[in-house]
Amino acid sequence: MSERKTCWNDEHLDVIFYHLRKKLKIQLGDNYKYTTTSCFFKTYVEKTHTRYYPAEPAIDLSTQQDHTESIAVAKNEDAIANIIHRFCMPAGLPWYMLDEVYVPINYGKEFHWVLAVIVLKEGLICVYDSLSSKRKKEPTIEIQKLAVMLPTYLSDNGFYDKTEQTDWSSLEAYKGKITQQTDLVNEIPFDVDYVQNIPQQTSDSLVKKANEGYTSDNGDPPRPRKSVIKEIDASAIVTLE
């Protein structure tokens, strides 16, 4: 992670999040349970959201075009389902067994990562953003898409039917929303809360540090190059009999 003029990318985040999942599996007696998603989760969400909520007025597509788009959306929905059920997440747990899910989200245009924590029992997304003081009060478009699509993903994958660990319908966040017809729970987005009192950075600090060879958001310069250790002369080695 300390390569010159290189900031963290999705591969770095995936490695860190894998070890977080591994840590939970080792801590068997811990009552607080969580998992993480891959960095691609945000991409899957955006691609399916575009299909359900197109930004531009719908245009007539040919049968072939519509079929092609439907297949692409289905593949992204399958990827989301696999993450929720833990099929493709090494050392992970199914979401119905958890309290929270950590989602890394990259704001590509801003050269910036945030952490979205899905609090499943509260129908809430907590956002940890070191640039939140620079933003307007409303959530960013990436967070809005996640909040809108999450209830549909959970409902379509039978999340609310899994009551071995939690009776979801009895929780305050879901009372009156989970019935035989799940349309109501699908129509209500997750709430979004930006976590306050976390360290903040200037909007362009990471870009400057990347260009100058810094690899993190602290004031430390890059690590020095490894020293070269000279080979020891064999004749200088003393052997004890």
C-alpha cells in the first residue's frame, strides 16, 4: 500500500475488508456480528438502479436492445444476491445473521472513499465521510441509490423471511411494513445518517499527496527504500564445535 505516488484502490480495500470478515469468524463469542461487501457492490447497485429509475425519459428500445439490457441487469442482480447470501464472499456470513454490513464506496469524480455501514435492524445507512463538512446536507447520489435499492434487494432475496436470528417484523424500523405483500417495505428507502465528529480533510488533500508521493492522509512522507544488506564473507563466520 505504500507505493510511491499511489493511493489506495479497490484491491487494497478488498484485502482489508477480507481480514475484517476473517476476524469476525475467529471471534466466535462476539455478540456483534458484521460482514463487508466487495468494492464492486456499489457498481452493481448503480447499474440496477439505472434500469429501475432511468435518469432520462424512457426511449423505445428494440426487442434485442431490451433483451440485452435485461440480461445485464439480471447478472448484476445475481451478483448482489450472491453477496447477500454470502455465496461469493470468502469468510463472510449471510446478511440475515448480522447486525451491520460495511460497504466501501468510491466517489470516482472526487478521488475519494467513504464507508457506508448498513444497520440492518434499524433500516439505516450510517455514512463515514471525511469530506462531509464540504457537502450539502442531502446524501450524495451514490448513497441515495443504495438507500432506495436496498429494501428491494433484501425483499427479493427472502431476507425478511429468515427469522431464525431476528424477527424483522417486530422491530421498530419494520413494524407494519412487512406483510404478505412486500410492496410497502420496498417503497420505503433506508434512512441515511452522516456520522458527525469524525476527522475531516481538505477537498484536494489526497490528490496533492498522491502527486507528491504521499500514500495516506497523514503527514508522513513515503517509506524509505529498503536498505541493501551486504553478503557476509563466509571466512568471517565463527563455528562453535
